Amino acid sequence: MGDNEVIRESDLIQLDGTIDKLINEYHLRPSVVNVLIEHALKVCDNHLYSSYLYPIAGDFNRNGIDTSDKAVNALRGKSAVQ
């Protein structure tokens, strides 16, 4: 995102809904969500795509990824495969 780029309110509402879904439907802790979002922004050129986030969130949930350290380690392993 450039320095002069404006964040639209609709983008913030969508992001809020995404974060809410990751926490409440995928049962991820906020620290894990932070790691996931930071990773997705890096990998997806500063965009957040639900088609990228939600499958990883499902993997995290199934595999008991409940700390930021576990999330970082899981994503490192995933990046090596991609």
C-alpha cells in the first residue's frame, strides 16, 4: 500500500469481518490471526484473500496451532512446499 493510498471504510469492514470469522468460526487465537494475516500480506502482495486465509485457518484449527510460534513454524513449512 502506497503512502498516499486511502483505506476505504468498506475495506475496513471487510477486514473486521474476516478477523471475526478467523477468531469465532475457526477458533484461532488473536496472536495466531496476527501471524496469519502478516504472512498472507507478504505472500499475496499486500492483499488479503479469503481463498488464501481460510484454508490455512482450517489447517491451523485441525492441527491445534494455538500460539504465534506454532503458527510461524507451520507457515515456514508451508512456504517450503509452495
